[in-house]
Amino acid sequence: IEGVAEEAHRLMNADEYEKAVALLEGTLKETPDEELKVVLTEARRHVHEFGRKLENAINKAEGLLNDGRVDDAVGFLESQAPTMARSPEFCNLLERARGVQDNSRSISAAIEKANAAMAKGDVAGALNIAYACQKTYGETPQVKAAIAELEKKRGAAAKGAVESAISDGRRLLLARQYAQALERLEQAAPFIIEVSASLQKQYESLKADATAGASRQQKQTQLDHTIVAGSAEANQTIVAGSSEDVIPATTLRAPAPPRPTPATAPAAAAPAPAHARTTAIPAPAPARPKTVAPAPAPVPAPAPARKSPMMFIIIAVVLLVVAVAGYLAKDIFLAPKATTYIEINVTPWGKVKSITSVDGKRSVELPADAQTPLRINVPPGDYKVTLAGPDGAEQSEMVKATDDTPGTCCNIVFQQIDVEKVLNAQ
């Protein structure tokens, strides 16, 4: 009995009250003793007090977790006596609180990255980070608040960007700078799906006016160049033909006069009659040396036929048509290569309706069975992904795909899955 009493006191001093109670109860069943009963009563009192303290600690920690004070809950549980760790319930709560704390820190880091991306103007990147965080850690209040704030900022940023582009575009249209107006409007194309219908209508109307003006301006410039080139060519042809028709004066020579011959010498050379005066008769003049007649003047070649200026105009028009056709066909033959991809996941499932670039110039070809999950190879760029849920409702999301970060995920929740219901059904 004394040995059992000493062992019971040793266990109680080491806060092993439950072991002390078990030892005393077993001994008293075999050997009843008043002293051991007193020790057993003391051990049971300590067990009751320990259970009460444990319950209070667990309740307080649960309250802190429910209030979102994760760090305070972990600190409170870790400050309890080491004997609390003997309780499986206490250990499980501490482990869960530490897991929530790790998740909270990871969520905070992800939200900071999303805010940094939003500050740089990368709206799609910021939302992708937030939705990826939601997929990993669930719809926690912290994640929901962050996504709502990012959506609000995205709407405000999109509205400001589109309004600024419309204002600058109108000013450039008044100055008839149609190409510059189109370029300025294209800068706001990624944000157009985020603004109101009235603002979208203003944007599209202004873009149509700028496109028409740029087309007219380009056609007028090409027509002016064609007319000027044709006129210059025609003038050169006329001048060349006129110069060929003029015979140089140096090529025209008068015919040579007839030369006297010995048969036609003057009659004075004949002998004079006898009764003529004896006067000195001059000797006849020496005959001129014979000269070689000049060669006949060369006959100029006939002038070539004049070329009609209409031929040059036709050639210029044909070249213009070929150039325009090549420009229109460059998007077909020089299409960008698909060097990255987009992974699309929908909860619970959905069907991809379309994937188009944000500027509307390119549409990605989809497979016959476009149900999620799905991976689509695309060229780098910003895309608008439209999906339909199980009930046919459609949602769209902006996705940014780059060669540096392939595998961009598009996550849309049409219906939240009740995990507990599914497990109970199984």
C-alpha cells in the first residue's frame, strides 16, 4: 500500500493524474485502504480541473479562429501548459490552427502579387492570380474580399482607359489623323468588354468612323500617286515622240551645181578670123579640178509608235490591286504560331463556346467536343474565353497567355460542389 501511495504521488507531481487514478482504482479493488482512497480523491480532483482547463482553452481558441484571428489563436494554444498536448483534441485543434495560419499567409502573399499586377495595368494577370488562389485555398472571406476589390478596380481602370481613348480618338478625327486615331483606340481594346453598353457603342462608332476615314485617305493617296505617275509617263512619251519627228538642220544639204565639161568650153577658144584685129588674146582659164560629189544624206529611221498613257495607268492599277490583295491575305498566310496554351477548368463542368483575341481579329479553332477540362494551344496574347455552364448560362473571362508562363488557367464556378453531400451519397 505504501509503495502504491508513493507511485501515485509521483505520477500526480508529474501531472499524470489519469495514470495515478487508474493505479489507485486497481489497487483499491484488491486491497481497500482509507489512505489510498484519500489519494484517489485528490487525483480525481486534479483530473477534473485539467479537463475543465482543457475545455476552456479549446473553446477560446475556436472562437479566435471563427473571428478570423488566426495568429492570436495559434499563439494562445502554443502558450498552454505542455500537459495539454496529452489531449488528442487539443493537438488536432493546434494542428488545424497552424494550417489555417499557413494558408492565410499564402493568401496574403498572393493578394499582394495580384495588387502589384493591377498597379502595373495587368488586369488579366491580377485576376488570374486571385482565382488561382481561390481554387487552391477555397472561397475564404479573405479571398472573396480580394476578388471583389480587384473586380471593382478592373471596372474603374477599364472605364478610365476607354473614356481616355474615345476622347483622344475624337480629337484625332477632327484633325483627320485617322491612322493615329485607330492606333489610339486599339490601345483600349482589352478593356472594352468591361465597360457599359453605352460606352461600348461610342467606342465602336468612333472606331468605325476612323476605319472608314483611314480607308478613304489611303485610297485617295494611292489614286493621286497613280494619276501623277501616269501623267508623267504620258508627258515623257509625247516629248520623246516630238523630238524624234524633228530632222536636224545639219542633215539637210542643197544639191551640188552642175560642173562644166570640156565639151562646153567657150567659143572664144576657137581660132580668130584673118581680118580680126591683131590683139593679144588671153589664154583660156585653167579648168577646175574635178571634185567628188558628196554622199547622199542619210534617211532618218521612222519614229517608233507612240505608247498610249492608258497602258501605264492600267499597269499601275493592276499593281495596286495585287498589293491590296497581299495585304489582306497576310493574316491568312502569316498567321502566328501557337507556342503556348490555355488550360480551362470549370466547376462543376462546362463547354467552351469561343476563344477570341481581345481585339477581335483572331478566333481560335475549337475541337468538336469542347467540354472542360480542356487545354487549347494558342499563340501568345490576350484572349476572351466564353463558356456555358450546365444550365446554359454563359460567362466570359480575360486570359493572358505568354511563352514565359504557359498553362494559364481560366477558372469559372457555375455551381458550387457540396463535398459533404457527395461523400454522404457514396
